[in-house]
Amino acid sequence: MVRVGQLQRGAAGLQDGDPSAGRGERGPFGQAEDVAVEAQRLVVVVRRDDETEFTDGGCVGHACSMGIAGVEQLNLPTGAGHSSLPRASRPRVSPVRRRPRNRSPRRSADHARGRTLRADVHRQLPGGTVLSTLAGAATRRPLTVICLWVVFLLLGFGLGTGVFGKLSDDVPDVPGTESDMADDYLSGISSTGESVTAVVAGESVSDAVLRAEVERTVAEVREIAGVAAVPNPYGTPGLVARDGQALVIPVTFEGGLSDDAEEEATDAAAARIQRIDAPDVHVSGGELLGRQLGERAQEDVKNAELISLPVVLALLLVVFGGLRAAALPLVIAVSGIAGAFLALFAFSQVTDISVYAIQVTTMLGLGLAVDYALLMLVRFREERRHAESAEELVEAVHRTVAAAGRTVLFSGLTVAVSLTGLLVFPSVFLRSMGLAVAAVVVIDMLAAVTLLPALLTRFGGKITPSRAKDQGSKDQGEEGRGEEGRLFARLARFATRRRIAVLVTVVPALLVLALPVTGMRIAIGDARQLPSSTEARQLYDTVGAHFPPGTGVSPVTVVLKPGTDPATADRIRALSPTAESRALPGGHTVLELQPPGSVDGKAATGLVERIREVRGDDPVEVTGVAARLVDFRAMLGERAPWAALTVLAGIFVLLFAFTGSVLIPLRTIATTLLSLGASLGVVVWVFQDGHLAGLLGAEGLGALSLTAPPLIVAIAFGLAMDYELFILARMREARQRSGDDQEAVVTGLRRSGRVVTCAALLLAVVFGAFMTGGFSPILQIGLGLTLAVLIDATVVRMLLVPATMALLGRRAWWAPRPLRRAHERFGLRDAL
């Protein structure tokens, strides 16, 4: 075997004018092997009896192509080419004798044995590591692995789809805040439970026939088991519209009902009200609203899958040129969808799941699964070019897992770390979203490094390998690359040569796009965020058309505990002309103040803040939707810096572990923040300011959805790290092969540009498909993520990354000596 040390001594000997120093020992075939190495270029001469082979190219890749095992990394001196060596000491190479295409059985067997010993540019999978264990299990027992994933799919689509019946549209709580504690207190002492609201409109409600039917319906609903109160709208002020064309019927249910009893009572009341003979009858709210939204979410997810999967398949057919290779990412994508359902169903057993969570996790599960499978398949098709027998095919799968699998694992880790920022917030909704999406990412990772290798072991022999003119062989230069490779190479060379011009053009442009973020507002929103076809939205629009603004807006609720100064209570009552008071057990008093305008408008939130100012030190607590919004905003402002610090520190550590550099992580974080700010700025400009919102089927609501910004930031940051790792993996590989930092940037972008662009396009297709549902928060999140991946994969990764890497030069890979030693010892690339 020719060892690294021998190759290094050979290089030193050549520089000293001693060609004999490069002579190797007996090789793996038992014949003498002569190895001559010069700086930056490796010339390997292998003599096997009557055969002579010669390769010339990048050191590691071409040592591998000659069947020399154990070559991991060569640190050869630079600047010593053929011309720098004395003529007498330059290596003389025997002529290359090409082998005939029709090999004899003995020669083919020797050839296969040699290929089995081929080392990859990445290190061989060391025994006992996570990747080697997973790859070994997938290739040794592929049918077992496939069957286990089939069971997982059945669980996901069988048990996991039960989450659609457990969705809610409640305002996210912040445990421990004043509004949350006051709400818990009121819920504990209240004798009533949920309520639903019905609106009857479309004709004069003073019509005798309609009035008789409404009053008869009210009487029948009161008799339904579990119903606590149903006021007669004709005898209750404010329930009949001033124009006489609509009326409202509120139905309140008893407190303490079981879920089944409440569902039965709600369905019975809604069914009876909907039998009223009027042009417009709409019922929604409470438990009924949650089920209506769940049914709509299930329909939207189904439609998004029906739209996205065929488009994704068509794009994959263009990328791979064959149905077999294009179908495999869809298998992984289906696994991601099943994982999303199962993860959310598990979390629904311990916490409330938002109607928006199912769509966010599903589109991430689908999109990332396709991304990871795409990366693995592109690498496998490269390795497949050298595999002819079944053993070589298995070896190609192992090399794919060793290279692309490691990148997938690091990529998944960075996405998961980005989502840990959501765990810093005390909101149960944000924490559950972070954990659910992280669980989906882990499932996608496992599918990519277990299910996909198993499928490749069984069916990979039927997948057409990549052509040399598409991917370029390792011993070809720039002119041997495909058209796409040359395009990305030219782009990289332009960015590296015009790096200052690129920076002064791209950076200000992204900053301009990010300017609207400075005026960003968040709000709870109302039924206008829902699609116009939903029952809740139709009820909202009907009430808004016939009743004064603010009708039906949740009041600001004030709990006056024993010991409250009567003067304080009077000052609070004076803040609203519609204050209503009622006594509760234990000496407590509840005031309900009706704010003008919307529940998240300045009037409502300002009323909450004024109440908290005038109460002084008295035991007074404020709750209600507006109060919960105020507390949620305060929580975001307090915890956001800590969340950002947690994410940035975690990303820095992971990128350092991947690259061994301290400057590359800092550069990556800076460029990612630019793309993130630009995409979020466009979202604010569209949905908050109302520009072009109508083209997306939305309205300018004056604010973003409460949870959209933190979710966009967390997920988009992780996706940006995804593409960064794709490119860095190729750059590091090229740098290890050539030792040329500038050329490594060009080569890395050339080899990864197509994958990154295709991955971003596929994700954009998935996000766009989910935006067809019409839920405003999903539109905001979908547009933000689509813009983030497209801006990041094009402008940032194709221009800013090569420009900044060229500006840093060799310093880009720098780290202080103590950190270098720590990376050599604890670098995750060696542990995975």
C-alpha cells in the first residue's frame, strides 16, 4: 500500500532532485508500484506485470482513481511544478497502454478489486460511526430498512392524520404573564364554557315568518343538552342590525363538558340554526371554528400536495433525465409528509396545535426531503459512473453516504439549531412549532441516509449515471465540464475578479429591500386572515356589512381582586363608556370594557396599557385578546435578543466544526442576515403596507400575523445554512484536492451551483403550492420563505459568497492555533 507519508516523502524527494525518493513499496496487487509525486500535481505510475497505467491530475482524486487505498489528505508543498524541477530529476513516465474495452474475466475481477479499494476525496467511513452504521444497515439489509419505513408511512398516514381533528385558532398564550394568569382564574370560576355565534341575513328580519322561525329555533336550541344560554335576538339590544337586514344569535355552552359532549352539543346547535330559511346563515366560533379550520387545512394540504408533487417530479425529470432517479426523491418526500403528520399528532397529545402548524411543518417536511434526496442522488450518479458490479454499486452507495450523507447530517443539524431559537420563547405555540419542525427535519435526515441508500442498493443499478460532460470527471479541467458547470464557473470567476464591485452593488440593494422591516408591526388579526370561502370569514364579513365597527370585538376584561381601592375601580370604568361590571365569588369583580375598532388596533392595546398605568399597586389584572397581544409583543421584545444569540452561537459552532475556520462562520452569518432581512422586508411591504397583496389573494391588514416573523426568521435561517453547507462541502473538497484557495471557490460553486439552484427552485415550488390555500399567515410565511431561499441561493450564494471568499483569500480558512487543535480533535466531520 502506498501511504500518505510515503507520498509526502516522494514529493519532498522530487523537490530535492532525488527522483528515487518517490518510489513506493509493494502495492495491493503484490507487484512493485512506482509512485512519483510533484507539488500540486500527482503523477502515479503503476506497473502490474505487463501493464502500465498513468494518471495526472488533482492529488487525492487521481490517487483514488488508481486504486490506492488509504489516501485521505495530502499536504504537498506548493509552487513546484514540472518546470521547477531539475531536468534530470523530473519523473519519466512510461507510455500509457490503454486496456481493451472487452476485458477478460480475470482482468475484470482485478479491476473490480482495485475499484473497491478506491478512496474518496472525503474520508472513508470509519467503523463504528453514525454514518457507517446507518449506511451499513441500509446496504446489508435494504429490504428490512424499506419495510420499516413502510410501517412508518402507514403510521404517519393512518394515525398521524388524526391531528386534523385537534387544530385550533386560539391566540398564542405566554405562560406566566398577567393576561394568562387572569384568564386561567376566570376559566376556573366560570360556569360557562365555549360559545358559537350565528348570523342570519339576506332579508328583512322583521318579517313575521322569519321572526317566528328564529324564535322557534332559539327555543329548540335552549333545550339541547349542554347549552347554557341562548338570548332571543329580538329582545336583546345590539343583536339586531340597525338596517333590519341581519341578526346575531350567540349560543353559550355549559362549562366542564367533556370533549365529546361539547362536540355533540355544538353540532346539534349549529345544525338546528342552519335550518333557518334565510339567504345567508353562518355559524362559527369556539370548538366549531377549530374543526372548520381543521377540515379546511386538510383540504389545503391535500391540494398543495396534488399541485407540488407533479411539478416537483417534472423538474426532477429535467434534472436527472430519467424517471427512476426522479421518483426516488418523491419517495423520500412522502416520508417527510408522514413524519410531519406523526410529529404533530404526538405534540397534539400534550399541547394545542395551531391550524397553521400543520401547513408549515408539512411544507417543510416535503421541501427538505426533496432537497436532501436531490443532494444524495446527484452525488450517487457521480459515483455510479465507476460502478459496474453489485459490489461496486454498494461501494458507490457507501461513498455517497460518506460525502453527501455527511453534508445532509450537518445541514439538518444547522436547521435544527436554527429552530432552537424558538425554544427560548416561553410561548407554548412557538416552542411546539420549533420542536415539531425540528422533529420533521430529523425524520427527513434519517430518510435520506437510511431509506434512500437502501433504495439505491436495490434499484440503483437501473439509475443512469451522470455523464462526464455533465459533471466532469475529476481529471478533467474546466473545458471538460457541462454547460451548467461552465455557467456557474463563469459566474464565480466574475464574482471573484470583480469582488469589490459585487459587494458595493449587492449589499446596498439587499439593505434597501430590508428597510421596511424597521416599521414592522405584528398583530393577532381577525377573520380577514382566513380564506373567503371559510364559514368564519363569511360570518365576519356579514356582521361587518350590517353592524357598526367593533361589533363582536372581544372586550378588555379587568379582574378586580379583594382589596382593590374603589377609586381605582372608578378610574378604570371611566376609561370606556361601555364598561360593564359583574360580581364573582370570593369578592372578585370583573369589568368588561369594549374598545372601539379591531381587537388588535391601537385603541384596544392602548386601553390595556392605560388600565395598567392607572391601577397603581392595587391587585388588578387585565386579560382578553388585546391584553394577550400586548403581553406577547413584550415577550418577543424581551426574548428575541436571547433567541438570536442562541441561534448564532449554535450556527457558529457547527460551521466551525464543519470547516475549521472562524471567519467562514462569521461571513456566513452576515450574508445570511442580509438575505433574511431582504425577504422579510418584502413581506412587510406586501402584507403590512398592502402593496400587491391583492395579487396573492390577501389584504393589507396593517400588520403581520403574530407568529409569522419568528417562524420566517428561524426556518429561513436554517434553509440558508442548508445551501451554505452544500457549497462549502464542495469548496473544502476542492481545496483539499488542489490547495488553491481561489480555484477552490470556483470549483466549489461549479460543482454545487446546479444542485443549490435546483434545490431552491424545488422548495419555492413547494412553498408556492401551499400558498394557494388562502390563509394569510401561511401566505406570509410562504412568501417569506420562498423569497429567502431564492435570494439566498442566487444573489447571496452565487455572488456574495464567492466575492467575500475571494476577498478573504487564504485567511477565510484561518483559525487560532488552539481552535485548530480543537477542531482536529473534536471536529464533527470525523465523528459522524
